[in-house]
Amino acid sequence: MYTQDQLKAMVADAAKNEVLSNMAPGGILGIGTGSTANLFIDAIAPHKDHFSGVISSSQASTERLQKHGFKVLDSNSVVSVPIYVDGADEIDPQGHMLKGGGGALTREKIVAQLAQSFVCICDASKEVDILGKFPLPVEVIPMAQAQVTRFLESLGATVSLRKIKGSDQIFVTDNQGWILDASGLKITDPVSLESEVNQIPGVICNGLFARRKADVLLIGESEGVRRQIY
């Protein structure tokens, strides 16, 4: 029986093979944020010369990539990337994802939108029938915190302002936004809810990746890594 860390390492290695098999040399790779994405960065690092550059979804990933010697490009400098590799906090049977546990949801969504193919990497614990058991992160401009909270509560959510772990200090994103975590939602129509939440004044972005969902899922299970196409 594999541990969760072993499963993450297995899917990171599978993602490395997926990318090297499907990207011609000299391409630009999109890379996400989080513990599984970090393992992927480490796995792909020996092959950094395969890529002309990478687009990163967070300052934390950028720093890790630069330490490995990758050339990190500004997302404004590219029209598209062949593949974006990132994890998920939840993924449903249609490939809709809930992301943002690490706080990089907006930049992750920007890079995902550039990608011709979104490769989601995670362990089997992230597969759900209906999204929402994991709290939905909503990044907001600070002055909109109260009114966005009221809207999310009207949907039946219990809303908390994200704090730095082990502290009373407010978590601030790379975009200088705050994050509201909306728990208790049963998200049966993630495409519709993603659009609805994004229309609230003061919302920068929310953690539903349903309009731009996963194209390929590499998921670590007790039997090994399963590859699924949506």
C-alpha cells in the first residue's frame, strides 16, 4: 500500500513522461503550484533543456523553478503553451476541478487558460462525485470581503477569511488579494457557479476550474498511476 506522498511522487514522474512524450523540444511548459506540482518540478528538472522556457503560476513555483535553472517567462510574452501541469484539491467525473488550497488560484487559472492541454496530477483521495467537500476558495479585493461573504452565505456556505497557518495574520495572495473559503457547498453545476461567483463585484477569481477543466488526469492509486482523458 502506497502512502499519499508516494502516490504524489508516482504521478509527478508520470507527468514528466507525459510531457516529454507529447511536447517537442523547444516548447514552453506551464507549471502549477502546490505539493504535487513541486514534485513534478523536481522530476522534470533534469530535462530543463528540453524547454525554451516555462510559465509559472506563483512566486513560490517561480523560485523553485529558478533554483533548478529553468528560464521563467512572463505569461504576457506567450500566446499559448502546449501543456499545463498542476494538481487539484478535488476533481469530479467530468474533469471539473476545485483548486486554490495553496492560494494561487488566479494565476493558476491564467496559465490554464493559455494551455492547449491541462494535465491534472493528484492522488486518489482528490476524486469526488460532487465538488464542494473541500472549501471553495474565492479571491477578493479586500474592500469587498463583507459583501462577497454575504453572497456566499446566501448560497448556504459557511465562510471564513483565510489566515496564515498557525497565525491570526490574514493570508495575502501574490496579487495582494484576500481569500474567502466557502465550506459546506454541494456544487452540482460547477460551470454555472464559477460564472456566477466571478460576476460579484470585488471577486478576483474563484477556485472552480470548470469552464477550463482538465483534459488529462494522472491519478495515483493503490494499483499505480491511472491515465484518464476527458
